[in-house]
Amino acid sequence: MMLKTGFKEGPLPWIEKDPGAVLDYTIDWNAAATQGGPWLAPGDSLAGAAIWTVPTGISKSSQVDTTSASTIWLSGGTAGMSYTLTCKIATSAGRSDERSFLVVVKKR
């Protein structure tokens, strides 16, 4: 998957987060092939803001989108709980796709 460093492999990629931390998580749709990309075709780009699905219990603080990546900032969460986040995008060439990852909240 085209996630930035720190993610672990599993049925869904996952990462640990402390309940008190406010951290950013990025999906790079034009990542190098060694990171599972690039998904975007040459000349294609993200069209508008990505749509993030964030479950109750963890909070989206903000979001930053570029022409090839979407970053979500998360806060909160309950220690011992896991949350599945999904990022859905559309491109200038009319393509659409989504990716999900798991945030495991653990007191550190």
C-alpha cells in the first residue's frame, strides 16, 4: 500500500497511536513502486479533496490534499480500541479508488 513509513503489514496495514497524540497519516497515490505505487497514471492527478471515513471514537483534526497524496491528522481514540479509516479519491481522468488502514490505539 502507498502509506508513509511506520505502518505494519496485516490483513489491513496498521499503525499504533497513543490516545493523547495528534499525528498525521498519508496515503501517497503516486508513491514509488517499492511502496506499492504508483497508482496514478502519468499525467493524472487527484481531483479535489479526498473523502475520509473516520469511525466514532477517534477524531479527524484536519486534512491536507495535494495532486498526488492525502494526509489526515488524527487525535484521540481509546486505548485498547482499533479504528478502520478509509480514504476515497477521484482523479482528473475520471478514475476513483479507496484505501483503508487500521489505527490501533495503545497507551505508550
